[in-house]
Amino acid sequence: FGFKGCQKIRGPQIRNLLEAKDFFLFDCDGVIWHGEKAISGATAVVNSLIRRGKNVFFVTNNCTRPRENYVLKFSRLGFNGVILEQIFSSSYCSALYLRDVVKVRGQVFVIGCDGLRRELLQAAIPCVEEADDPGATIYDCPLAANVKAVLVGHDDKMTFLKLAKASCYLRDPECLFLATDNDPWHPLSGGRILPGSGSLTAALEVASGRKATVIGKPSRFMFECISSQFSGVDPAQCLMVGDRLEVDMLFGSNCGLDTMLTLTGVSQIEEAQEYRNSELTSNHSFVPDYVVDTIADFLPAFEE
Ligand code: PLP
Ligand code: CA
């Protein structure tokens, strides 16, 4: 062997790891829930970590809801007392990026769901009003003045006209091109998939000849949001738990965190081993330090 990473851990090793870390970053879908259903044991794990005084954060690329909806979802699914401040979503972090990093002066053209627009509104970021006349085409619809950024996220009402308008705004080199996240697709039940934000961003990248700046995982920005809002967040004291190698493990490795893959979501252990055994060293950033079948494997560590 001689390869590092991908260590399947159990029992006492999990207990030691949980004791050693002070900050736990959990991806949401595929780790603590599947859509509207909590993963078995996840509520007990999260509740126990919080009760033990660990700092728990949620880092989700799902940009379709504002954070207050997540607070309600956590409580509905049985997670006790999760508060707004623990939730870092790609929509919230996009709003912070526009407000605090680029300090956008002007309007933002948004491809995305209402939840994304609501998050921007709360940060006082002005968005172009979408009042499309259903008969309008790109030949005759007006373009807004003073558009300083195009932000693309998951949009279940994506249209050709939105793509066309966004491509026109991006002709202006001063207009920023941002994406909430770059996730390619998401699993649904019954073997179906949902195309992700990344699929829409890719279309606009081709049409504009530009590359989007990604705000969500695997970019470091979400971690910067956490460490700017909480003091003493030392990467060496953090564990990032996720289900997707190219998103969550890369995020953890970009931020210098120990990473754990849980097998209740998208990625399989065989894919992680392939990355580990790869001669291309850049592939090693996708390799988790630790692997568990499910975060329910943490539960015995909380027993006396
Ligand atoms: N974006 C959308 C639209 C989703 O439906 C999902 C998962 O269901 C995600 C992103 C991924 O979320 P997470 O980062 O919590 O896995
Ligand atoms: Ca996930």
C-alpha cells in the first residue's frame, strides 16, 4: 500500500477523532438528510455533538432556500435548536460575496429560484426585476442598465431568454460572472436526477466565452465566511463531512481541513480509492482522510 487517506474508521477511532476536533462542518444532502427525510441516526449525532459543546456548521450548495427556511427544516426533521448563524448556504454566501467582497454598485441579474433572490434582498443587493412578457424574445426585450454582476444558481424556471439576456450582460467585461455552486446534478428518488446549477453555468460559460467565479463548495469562500463570523476557527481543529468527492472533499482539502466521506450519498468508496491510487497528484485532493458508512457510525462514540 503506502497510500494515504480513505481510511475506513469505526468504534474507538471515531471516538478519538470526535474528541480531537472542535469544529464539525456538515454537508446537508446525502449526509444528514435525503431531500425531506433525515438520514437515520443523523439527528441524534448532530444533537449529541451540539450538547457536548462542539461547534457545528452546515455547508450546503443548495441555493434554492433562504437560511430561515433551513432553520425550519432542521427543526421539522428533529434537529434541536439549529440556528441561522450555523447555516452557510451557497445563496447566503453569494449575498455576502456581492455585499462585502466585491461591494457591488449596481444591479445583479439573477438566474435562480426565489430563495436566492430573497437572500440577496436581505443583504440589500438590488436585483433586476424579472417581469418577462411571455411573448418577448431576445430581439425585442429591453436590457437593464447598470448590471454589474450575473449570478447563476439552480433555476427550475430556466429559459432560453434568461440565458440570452445573461450572455448579453456578460459582454461587458466590468460585469462580474458568479455561480452559487457548480454541482453537476443531484440524485432524486427512483433513479431520476435533477440537473444542478453547474449545468446552467456551463451553458452560460459557453455562450459568454467566460468562466464563472464559484462561491459555494469547493471554493474556499464558505470557510472564509465561517472563520470571519466565529473566532478561533483553526483548520486543524475542523472535520469536514460530505458525500461528494469533487465537491466536499475538495472543499475540505482546499481549506486545509481533515475530510470524511460518508457513503449515504453520491460518491462510492471505489471512486475515492481510484483517486487515491491515481498518478495524477491533483486527484489526491478528492481523497477523503476518513470514510464511514453513515454518520450514524458516530453514535457509539457518545455512549459512556
Ligand atoms: N442544489 C440543489 C438544487 C439541490 O437540490 C441539492 C441537493 O438536493 C444541492 C444543491 C446539494 O446540496 P448539498 O450541498 O447540501 O449536498
Ligand atoms: Ca451533499
